[in-house]
Amino acid sequence: MAAVQCAAHPDVETERVCVDCKKGICDACATYEIDGRAACAECGQKAEAASRAIGSALLAVVGVSFLLAVAVGVALFKQRPFVGGVAAVFSILTRYALQAWLRPRAVTAR
């Protein structure tokens, strides 16, 4: 890969580019990693906020799916001991399905 100038430091040449915005970034500017690849501070903060929002939404949906499964189970089977277990399994499967579909990005600060 050809050397490019850092977007923030034009006097520094680098071979790194941000994974999102594709701007050149030097070692000092590569402050985040998104899915294991270098990212600038702006893109890293955006990806981190998006991942946190997805995580919060997943938590809320899993909680609601558990309560819904309990309500349906009680309506169908009355208050039987297995209803809570079935509801828990349903909410866990819901979480895995949504996580696979939404695929939140792994963001770490360097």
C-alpha cells in the first residue's frame, strides 16, 4: 500500500487508513479499533455510540420478550413450574437471533 498523509498531521506519512472514513491516520490519530482495525477518534466514537445503542435496545427487547413469553405461558398453561424456564429459553434465543441479525461492532479505545 502506498504511503498517504495523515489527515490531522499533513507532515506525517502513514500507511494506515481509518476503517470507516478511509482518511489517512498516523499512530497518534489511530485512537480506536473497530472490529480489530484502526479507526480515527471521530469514527470510533460514532461506532461506540451505535454499538452501545444496539446493546441497550437488545437488553430492552430481551426483557420484553421474557415478560411476553411468561404472559402467554400463564395464559395457556396456568401457573405451571415450566413456564418460567420456557420463557427464559425463548428470551435467550431471541437475543441470539437479534444479535446475529444486528451484528453490533466491537469497538475498543487504544
